[in-house]
Amino acid sequence: MPVLTFANTKGGAGKTTAALVLASELSARGIRVTMLDADPSGWLTRWYQKQAVTPFLTVQPVCDETIEETTVKAKKAGGYVLIDLPSSGETVLARAVALADRVLVPVQGCAMDAQGGAEVLDLLNELDTRCNVKIAHSVVLTRVNAAVTTRALHAAKDFLSARGIETMTTPITERAAYRDVFDKGGLIHDLDPLEVSNLSRALDNASRFADEVLDLVPQRALLRRPSAAVPLRPAA
Ligand SMILES: Nc1ncnc2c1ncn2[C@@H]1O[C@H](COP(=O)(O)OP(=O)(O)OP(=O)(O)O)[C@@H](O)[C@H]1O
Ligand SMILES: [Mg+2]
């Protein structure tokens, strides 16, 4: 079953939020999701412990040593496996990238100068050109202001496409719901529309984002590349 890794070595790029937005939407649709929390800060694990969520969604903490075995087991359970990486940790990054059917690189708005996103993209490019290991990947624009989406998004997409970087059409917009869900626990879908502003817009954004992910990485019929040992640093 598909493994999606959320990676950006820049802290605060929106990895955990993007992963939870997707997980919320998939599990609300009845699609099984296993989230692997590779961040020692354990934000997802803490969120999961706050409130019971649908039985379709589970969160398991992982570390350098356990990520491979846990991913293999999670894949057997079916559905999607989402790996949330910390901003640092070369070993866990290399392992999570090697396990991925697609790496999603959350980048805030049009800040492609955000060094971390570029580092992950460089790593993926180097793996391709030097080691012939091709790992599908896309940038996900995050924290996009919905009110100025069009102009900002066009600029960001132009920037990225000029560099040959695939960018998802649907950005993750800046929404109170995506913050509040970490405080309250449960799915974004369980939040109270009377308490959270623009919840319906957040849900709509989550739905469009999930649709695009499902198109990019369908649940079945994945042609897996042969699993590759990804070196921590590609050989020069
Ligand atoms: N789309 C969004 N709407 C509102 N707030 C957001 C959004 N994305 C991220 N944030 C907020 O920005 C901060 C950083 O987001 P997040 O924790 O998802 O980033 P991260 O890349 O996982 O960070 P780290 O590298 O520390 O793990 C958090 O406070 C989060 O609530
Ligand atoms: Mg995080």
C-alpha cells in the first residue's frame, strides 16, 4: 500500500499539518491511514492521544531503527502510510525517502528560498542523477493565504516549474482549523463549525488536496520501483 513521506529539513514548513490534513480527509472517507510519527517531538502522537479518532486512523511513533520494519507492517494493514519527518535527522530522512512511493515536500507559500525544501529536492535529484534511484516527489505549497491565492500561487508555480519541480495544484491554505485540530484532537471533520472559523473552507481544501493525492498515488495498482538502499549521502 502506498507510502507518502512528508519531508522538508526546514522546521515549521507545514509537514505535520499537511500530513494530518490528508490523514483526516482520507480516514473520514473510510480509507485506512497509518501515520508514522518520526519526529521525536511527537506532535502527531500527542494529537492522537487527545481524543479517540476513527478506527481507520492510527499513529505510531518510529525512530531510525524502527521505521523500516514498522512501515512494512503498516503497509500490510492496507490503506495509506504517511510518514511525518522531523526537520533534522539524516538517517531517518534517507530511510523514509527510500520507503516512499512519493515524497511530498511542503514549502510555505512561495518561499522556495526556504532552504530545507531545496535540500530535500537536491537529495532526490542527486539520488536520481548519481545513483539512478528515482523517487517521485512533489512540492506542496502550504499556509497559502486563500484571499491572495491566485497571484501568490502563480508566482510560486512559475518559479518551481522553471526549475522543473512538480508542484501540486492544490495548496494547503492557511486555516484556523488546521491549527485548532492539534489542540482539540480528533479529526478536522470533528471540529465544531461554531467554534472554528471557516471550517467548511478548510474541509473543502482538505478534500481537494486528498483528491489530488489519490490521483497521484492511487491506492491500488502501484508499480513499485525495486526497493533501493538509499545511501545517507549519495556517492560523489
Ligand atoms: N495550513 C496551515 N494553516 C494554519 N496554520 C498552519 C498551517 N500549516 C502550518 N501551520 C502552523 O505552522 C506551524 C508549523 O507547522 P507544522 O508543525 O505543520 O510544520 P512542520 O514542518 O511539521 O514543523 P517541524 O519541522 O517543527 O516538524 C504550526 O504552528 C502549525 O499550526
Ligand atoms: Mg512537524
